[in-house]
Amino acid sequence: MAQKKGFFQKYRLVFQSSPLSLKFALLITILVAVVSLSVLGGYLANIHSQTEDLRHYAGELEQKIDQLQDKLDQLGTVEGVKDAASDELGMVDKDATIVPVQ
């Protein structure tokens, strides 16, 4: 009865010594890859830092928008207009009594 040979039994691998130039080229390729990865890692860390700064700034802008929206809503009322005229323009109500300060 004939036995079937497995894939690795059928073929024999022979490792040959590589030329020095091929080993040198492989070493240079690996070094370039390592340096490139480290540089890209630095860029990535910088981008993460900038992203956090921009998120913080966006949060501050959202708070400012909310404050301005509240002020705008307040100015839409009669009392808001009177307060703004009094505080920012120095205007007084026609029924107000003015007392000069010395």
C-alpha cells in the first residue's frame, strides 16, 4: 500500500546564505521604518494635544454662546430693554427722580 506524502514531506526547503548587500538593504529598510514610525508617533501626539486644546476652546465657545443667547432673550423683553438702556446708555425712566451726587 502506497503512503501519501504530506505537503512538507513532499518538498524540501533549502536555506541559502544571502548576499551581504541584501542583508544591508534589509537593515536599512528596517531602520527607515523604525525612524518613520517614531516621527509619526510624535506627530500623532501633537495632533492629540491640539485636538484636546480645540475641544476645550469649543466648550468655552459653547458657554459664551449660551450666555449671549440668554442676554439676547432678556433684551427681547420690556424689562430687558429698560435695564440695557439704564446700564449701558445711562438713560433713565421718565418717571425717575434724579438726585445729583456731589
